Amino acid sequence: FWTKLVVAEVDRRKKKQQEHGMARMREGRGRAVTFLLLLRLTGHAILAEDAPIAKSASVLGGTGGFLSLAHGFHIPSYSISNTDSEHTDINVKWPVCFGKHSALLGTFCVPGMDASDAKKDLASISFDVAPGAGRSVTLFLLADEDNAYGKFWTDAVANRSCSSISQYAKAVISPGGDGRVQGSRQLQGQHAHLWYLVAVDCDKRICPNVTSAHLTFYHPGTDGSNELCSGSLSVAVLKEAMFEGWRSLSFRNLLNVSGVTPVGVIVLYASFVILCACSFYFFFKSRSAPSLVVKDLLQNAFFIMTIAGICYLAMATGNGLLVLRKTGIGISSKWAYSDSLISSPGDKAHPNPLYDEEYALAPTYPLFYVRHLAWLLVSPLLLYQICVVVGCTSVPFQSLMFFSVSRVVCLFVASAVLGGSRWLFWILSIFCYVALVTVLMADVTSLSKRRGKRNHEICNKLSTVVYVGFGLAEILWIVTDGTKVFSSDVAIISNSFLDVFIVCFSSFVLLKEGEVAVPGLRSSDIVGMDDDLSAVAFSGAGLLGDDLGDLEDNL
């Protein structure tokens, strides 16, 4: 994508030059430098060539993983043709450089060989590479059987010397007297794997200026494609991936979350453990439920616990959050989304030239958008429990779903918007909360009174959790995401406690009082049935079908 973007910019500048002449060329170069700076800030690409504009771009370059073109305004071209079933010709002109220092000329898939294949013809690659005038190119032939290719790119991007990166290559081919690199090499291995031919300018350690490269790949017994090697992983690669994953699970790494202190991370992990334990508990309790109705309610509680637990695991591992950073002093200070290009110092080998220490030390605040996503799913499930217990009709249920989802969406928008308009969305969330409470009191709670005293008590307990929990969430938002008066640790502790309390209390109420008869019976509520309909037994009092409201009392 970035290669196409760079080529499109080059074409645009060419057209400008042709339309407006040399008098407008300086203006075009100015726009190009701006374009290069934009690409550099996004961390993807620069143009680093020997033309005057390249000298300006090289100031912006630094080091890192990005594309570069080392050949003025020449457009890279790659062509592949098959002379016969066992030979593939590859012609490359002006290849794109990765990491600014190396150009990949081609990849070649070679099948594995064992002792029985000793007499078979070996695959081979022949090459003829011509550098630009006054430049030299050295070829490195690498294999990914022992992850040598990955190690090579790590050191190449770090601008290590050719003698250092040559340790990973199966072969290093130096240029001849005329500067061209010619020769051939046989390719083999125990397992099917890819080989890579990479060009490096070992003299200047800049992007190699390869004007043309003609490669011939001899692949007996295969079609020369990379399908045979797709998905193949060596033992060394798997071992390194395993060790990398193990290192990431170290205690220090677990507590290292951008924008969150170790105390906050520990609280998030503790909340995850509590919710995960409750989730398993309710899952096994639902398997031994005495009736289908109770099983339905306990499974719903299991869903709530699981969703909330996954949410807190995502937050504890540093996912699902945006980091806000405070800039300015005193009354002129304001919060803005953090820019990692300025806040990250890099490392000793690759320092970040844009790093601002004062900006990096500014106070931070995490915005956990994944928490709002979880409540978008959890709040309807909580209200569904109340509606099932009471047996209310679809009209109040739909109203509760609408207001609960709207409340969460408004709170999320209010948290994400950093300007003064966020208070408008918070007020809208208050309206949704008031409407939700009104429906619960007027329709649901009043209906529960006609279901019996015990049913009404359970409905009051569950409804109180919604009244208090959702109301406290609105108030907490003012001092947390709204004004950020509380520190990130206090905000995480208060929100975590509130979330765990709401989902756990409502679920354990259902577990304790799960034997209550549910009036809104469905066919799934039938406990036993004989061929004779008169023998039908229900789990509770009521009518087969939807709730009939006042008519049911008369019946």
C-alpha cells in the first residue's frame, strides 16, 4: 500500500513538472518534503535517494522499519516468466528497500530432501546483478530454516556492518571487477523452506542502487511457487516464538501497560480473576439446575460474568484502551490523545529523534473503550433477567433494551470527546438513565406486585442493583472520565469495584432465589408432559403463552 502511495506521489510530481516547467519544480520539491515528513511521522516510508530532494528526506529518515527508493524517480518493476517447467526467470529493476539499507530481490521455495534424494538434481539460483554508476552491491543468500532471515533483517535495520550480518547468510557474493555480481548457488535443506536473495551496499550502508537484476531459479520437480513452503515453520522459529511468549509473561512485563500504573494493572487482574472464578461457578451450577427456567437464568448470569471477565483481561493486558496525556500548565492545561512518536524514547541503538522528555513525563489517563463495549452487552442481559423473573411483555422489555444501550453509547461518546461538547452527551445519558428507571418502576416493578410477594422482593433486589449501579456510574463518570479529578488508579479501583458488585450481586440473587415461579411461561418451561394434555405440569403458576396482563388476574 505504501509503495503504491509513494509511486502515486512520484507520478503526481512528474506531471506537475511537465505542466508548469522548471519554474515550479522548487514548489513541487517543497510539497514532496512535506509528504515525506508525513510518511515519516506515520512510521512507514520515506524516499531516500541521491537527488536533492533525497538529501532533505534523509534528515527525516532516522532508523526504523520503512520503505525507501534509492534511485531518483525510477519506478520499481518486477517481471516473472517461465522458460520451461523447471526454470523461472525473474527480472528486477530499481527494487524497493526495506529498513532503508537492504533490498529483497526474490524469494525461492525449495522442497526438503533426505538421504533417498541424494541423486536427484538440486534446486539452484543463478544471478546477474548490476548496480548504478559508482555504487557496489553485495548479495546475501539466506534461508529461514533456522530463522536466519529474521535475524538478518533485525541487524540490517539496525545498520550493523556487513561482516556482522554475514554470519546469518548461507552465502555472501561480492561484486566482480566491473561491479556486477554474477554467479549461481545450489539450494537444499532437510525441510521445505524459503530462500531469500538480498542486496546490500556494504560500502555506504544506504539503500543499494540496483539498476537491474536477472535471476534464474531452477526448481526440478516443482512449479517454482511458494505454496509448498506456505505455513512451514522450523523448530528454531517455534522455539524462539515460545521463549518470546514466555518472556512476555514475566511479572515486569505483565505490569507494564501504557498509561496505567502497576497498581491499576493489579486491580484489573484481580477483577478478572474474581469474574472468571464466578463465571466457572455459574456455568457448573447451571448444568445442575433443577428446572429449565432456572437453568436459563443461571446461564444468563454465566454469560454476564464471562463477558465482563474478558473485558477486564483485555484492559489488564493493555488492550482496548486509548492513552490521554495532559499538556500545558495550570488553567491552560488540557487533555489530548497521546502521541507515541513523541512519548517513546526508543532504545540505545535506535533513539527516537522526535522524543520529547517533558511530554513523556506528563500525567496520563487511560480511556478504556473496551469497558463501554462490554457494558453494551452486559446491561441488556441484566435487564433481561428482571424481565424473565417478572414475566413482563415485550413492550417494556424493548424499551429497557433501547434506553440501556443508548445510555452506554452516550457515556462512551462523552468519554471519547475531549471538548466541552462531551457534557451534552453525558446529559443525554442521564435522560436515558431516568427513562430506564421510569420503565422499571412503572411497568416492571408494578407488574411484579401481581406475581406474589416473593417475586416482588426478588424484582426489587434486582432493580435496586440497576438503580444504584447505573446511577453511581453516571456520578463516577463526572470525576473520572469527565473531569479526570481522580487519578487513573482511583478511577480503575472505583469502576472495577462497581462493575464486579453489579454483575456478582445480581447473579447471586438469582442463584439464591432461582426456584421462584416465572409467570411468562414458554414451551421450554414445561417440566413434564404426557400424551394427555391434562397431564401437563408447569414449573410455576400461569398460562401457557405470553403474559396477558390484567386479563390474567381475572382468569
